[in-house]
Amino acid sequence: MSLKQLFFNELRRCCNDKVPEKVLVALSGGVDSMCLTHLLAEYRQSCQPSLNIHALTIDHGYRRSSFEEARQVGLQVSKWGVIHHIESLEYDRDVNAITNFEEVARNLRYQALQRYSVDLGIQCILVAHTLDDQIETFLHRLQMNSTLYGLNGLKRRSPLPLKPLGPVESVKPSHVCRPLLSFSKKELKSICEEDHINWYEDVTNADPDLTKRNWLRYLVNEYVPSSSQSKNHPLSREALVDSIESIQAVTKCIEAHVKRLDKYIRENCSFEFSEDEGSIKFTVSSSYWKLLDNSVCARWLYRIMYPISSTETYHWSYAKMERRATPRIHKFMEGHGDDVLSMTYLNVMLQFKRCADDIVEVTLKRQPLPRYQLEAARIQMHLNEHPSPWSLFTNIWWIRLRSHTRRNVNIGPYDSSMRSKVLQSFPDLKNIMQGIPVVFDDESGDVIALPTRKKALSGIEVECYIKKED
């Protein structure tokens, strides 16, 4: 099979077997992204003439020649029928003074890709990560003492690594697709040379002293040979790839067990999920739980807790569940300690309570905001006859409002001092949970809506969804 046909197959695979009619390419101008854009144009010509290809080049302004290079990149890909865009980024200080420049630049780059994908109505963002990037990522996460899920590496398809712009029920989420993960940079370079494709080398990418990623790239290129280059070398690129694939096979197996556990709990354990309150309850046999692997329990709890966790760093905190929380839970299920186990992880309060006949009652609740964060959690809005932009309240509930008359409102977390005002507007309410969003009219101070309860005064329309993973 030719490299181009292999790419066509990988492209379909990372797009779930159906390449959409419009895609957005992250085009840096380097050999990887130029080859990706060229191969996409080839795919369109051979397989999907209706494919609409947009490409976005980010000018970080780090080098004097960067904008001219971006312009030249646009001229070249335009010849292939690609619609090219340039986004020049601005920083609040000299880029040479930004100690974590790589992280800052990455976030700004993805934010620009998100804006363009929304404006263009595109949900598929193609990036040119290669097998070399996969190896670098693996080594970086290995050095950081990552869990198996971190060592799993880059995925062919994953959510955009930014906070979404709205709930999945209303805003179609964008995905990052990586059809070049099975290609080495050397292979891509050969394609470009064979087809006379120009590219631009960013000299900063080769400076091992500039970023940690650059240092790893230098390490892999200079000291990790392929097996064909050195059969006696204790470490090779092939050996690293085999390790990554083995880890991927293990995590795939864990995921299958997680799905079975989820199905069992929801169907047999009185599972209740209150989106209004941000709480989860179920009962489970301790004998059954003891038979489960720690990694399966950790991953399942991590999944179901996501909607009710207010932490901004949730996706970087899985290790806490696997290495700290679930070992404590297993000890409890084995009969050690008191009859109640309470703990808080990822801003979620977990309680395990022994009941009769080997049954354990489990309650998971969102952790109330500490007092010093209450004011910062408030959201100001100007309402009119059009729906407001979506706002993520305390990183748990997506809220959008509309008013038949113009008014300014603010949304704050409920506390007991608000009870009389809430009951003036909604006298039939009972058991108002601490921390749920309450909407106040700025002028009158009246409570005009309780989004999680789908309640609003006349003239106010409210939409509210708890956050979910796509």
C-alpha cells in the first residue's frame, strides 16, 4: 500500500469513517503540516471532490520573518484549492520574557483554531502530529510519572483541549483529528521531496535549550536510533512504539471493563443522578466492589464525577483518583475502618456508608464553593430579546437567558441568606441546595430565575444544562 493510500485510510479512520464536507487544518508551514495539507488536496481530488479545505496559519511573531513565511505558505496552498487564513497573535509582554512560552503559545493557538472553526461552521480540526510527536509525548509523560492513560499518548481523535463554548446539547463540539500518527517525519519529508512541496523550517524548533519539547525532540533524533540503524542498541524507536501500543491495548481493555461496570451500576444499583443539584447516589455490594480492579473503579468514578466537579484542572487530575482515592475505597469495602468513609477529591465530596446485608450506600456531591470564592463566581449579563451567550456557572452548569425587555442581571451561588428573596419569587420551592445558580435583577434586586430548576418569572426564558463530556 502506498503512503498516500495509507493516509487516505487513516484520514477516514480518525474521522469515524466519514470525512466531513469542511475541515480546518492547523498549518504551521513546516514539513508535517505542509504534507498534511497536500495529502488532503490529493484526497479531495481522488475521493471527495466536494471537500472544502480551510487552513489556518498562526503567526506568533516570535521571529521577524514569520509573517512573510505565513504569507508564502498561503500562496502555495492556495494553488491546491485550499482557503488560507493567517492569525497574528499578540502577547501582553515580550515573548522572550515568557518563561512558559510553549504552553502559552499552545493555548493561544488552540483558541484561534476554536474561533475559526466556530465562525466557519467546522467541527473537524486536522493537526499534523506524527509518530515522532507520539514518541516525544510518551517520553515527556513517562518523565512526569504519568498514569497509563497519560502514557496512552496522542489519540487519532480527541476533543479540542479547551473549555467548550456551550453545552453539547446546543453547541456542536470541535474535535482534533490526527491522521499522520502512523507516519514518521522522515516519510513525510520524502513525500514532500517527491512531489516538490516547499516547506519552512522553524529554527526555534531545533533549539534544545528553548523548550522541554525541543530537548526531547533532540534526544529522540540524536540518541534513539531505529532498529535497522543499530540492532544492539538497548533502546530503539520501534521498542518505544511497541510500548505505546501495548499501553493502548491495556487501556482499551480497562475501558471495556469500565463500560460493563457502568452498565451494571446503572441497571442494578438504584443509580440516581440529579442534574439540578449536582449529586449522584447509588448502592452497591461491597463483595462485588472488592472483585473490581482499582484502575477500573478509578476510571469509572472519574467519568461519572466530571459533571459535578468545579475544578478547572479536572483532566489533569486523574492520578489522584487512581493512586489516592480508590485504594482508600477498597480498604473500606474490605471492612477496614469505620462504617462511614468520607473524603473530597476533584472538588467532589464522596461518602461511602455501610448498610445491612453487605450493601454500601454511595453519595457523590459537588463541593460547595468556599466563602472567598463566592463573589468571584458571580456572572454579569445584559439581557434582551436575543439569547445571551452561554456561560458556565462554577464550571458545572451551562446557562443561557433571554428577556422580553432589556435588563442587567447577575447570577450568583445560592446561600441561606437568599432564602427569603427566592421564596418571594417562587413560594412553592422546598429544599433549595447550597450553591445552585440564582439570577437577580440588578435594578430591583429581585430573584427572577432559578436555572437548574427551570423556573423563571414571566418575561424571562432560561436554558440550563449540566456539563457533559462529548
